[in-house]
Amino acid sequence: MNPELDTAVATLVVPRTHDLGGGFNVRRALPNRDRRMVGPFVFFDEMGPHTFNAGDGLDVRPHPHIGLATVTYLLQGEIQHRDSLGTNQSIRPGEVNWMTAGKGIVHSERTAAEQRIHPTPLFGLQCWVALPKSHEEVDPSFLHLDASQLPVIEGDGATARIISGSFFGQASPVPVASPMFYVDLQLQPGARLTMPADYAEQAVYVLEGVLDLGRDGLFERGQLVVLKPGAVVTLGAGGTGAARLMLLGGEPMDGPRFLSWNFVSSSADRIEQAKQDWIAQTFPKVPGETEFIPMPDIPGRPVSYP
């Protein structure tokens, strides 16, 4: 038997780790040279875990987006989100911030002043979901959902929270624009759960512990396991400990996407226009904020994915 034909794993992505300063690390699983997208997911970052010293915190100055939805989901800590729609919203563990950029939005992400009086932890994920062509230029919007508003499935040592899209027969109230799923799955020691092949493109990110995929082996924390189309796998917590996994994917996008800096679009020309608009500061402003991240010098045309 050819082991390459027998495996359920299409690609194993080992993310790059970036130190943003002071030991605050970010692991970027998507895009990666081994895999650019999984369904509509064009960007997947793990932030932390990290504890900021008293007086310090997260300070992501106002910056723009087009053509995507940002998805923020935390395991520890708190982030204050502000955007050009006038939104001022804290996000805490188990909650979801879903910001649809559409034709253009600007936002900042910070640790609130009242949180900085003592050391503060931060551990979470931020993803970008590319919008279908029919939604790339919609008006921007923002949605916050409390943890109690997300469907949770429990049983046999497994707990699955449906963050967005549909999976395991449950649907999140987040109004997604294309077929997709994003699930926070916690497995107790020894627990196993079958992951159905509901979508053409599916992946598992190991957030904590070890993933046991049976004959396909064990996968360590921080790895993104991209499955072959149609692969039905049984997810297990490897070793003697628990595991926390992020399940993600969906149907392929309606054509390639170009990505440059914070912009995603089916049109390279549209991204070039967004760059010029940010340089000219014609994007809407975040009320009460005067700082912003300058447009970096990015030579050449945007990169096409996949």
C-alpha cells in the first residue's frame, strides 16, 4: 500500500513565529508557502500566550481593510476594538468579534487603560475570511456575540463551540457570506471525535496539547493539519493530556484572491487603489484616535492566492 495514498493529510503547515516585541509572539499559519488558503480563510494568526507587564499592553494603531471579514476569538485576556463605524467593543474569552470590511473600514485593537494597571494575559486567534466577489464591496459592518450566543455541543469528553458557519449539525448566528465553518473543539484526555468531510477544504489547528490522528500520527501544538478533500478523520487527544483544536475550512473561493498588506480582493487594481487611498488618508477615521499605521513600502503587484 502506498502510504501517500493512504493518508488523510494533504499538507502539514508549520507556522512562522514572529516576536512583535517584549516576547509577544505571533504564529502565522496562513498564508504559508505550503498552503495559501483553506476555504475562505486567507489569514490565520495565533497571538500569545503572553502576559504584558503592568503599564504595557497591546497597541495596534488604526489600520485599514478591504474585501474581507476579520474574526477575533480569545482564550485569555481582553482587547478593546474601535473602528470607523464608531464601534467601541471589548472582547473576552469565548466571545467573537466579526468585522466585515467590504469596501473599506479602519480599526484599532488595544489593551484598555483600566486593564494596564496590573499584568494582563493575552492568548487568542485572529483570522481573515475572504469575501465572495458579490460581497467584496458591501458596506462595512461589525458584529459582537457573547459566548452564550454561540452553539455548544457537548458529550463523551468533547466540547465544540461553533464560532461561525455550520458544522456538527449546528449553525452559528454569525451571518457568513460563503459556505464555511470555524469551531473551537476541546477534547478531554482519551476523548475521540469523528470530523465529517462536510466541506471541500478542511483543516485542524493544534492550539493546545497534541492531536492524535490515528494512523496519520501525532501533531504538535502550533501545527496546521490540512486534510485531503473527502477525508473523514477521528480526532483524539494525544498522550495523557487534553487537547484544544480549531477546526476550519469551507468551499473554495470563486476565483483567486490577491493579498497585499491588510487588503484582500479578487482584483489587483482594487488593492492598488486601496493603497493609494490609505496613503492619501481618504479612508474613514476611527473616532477619538489620531494615530495610524503608515502604508509600508511593498514593491511589485499584490500576490495572488491560491
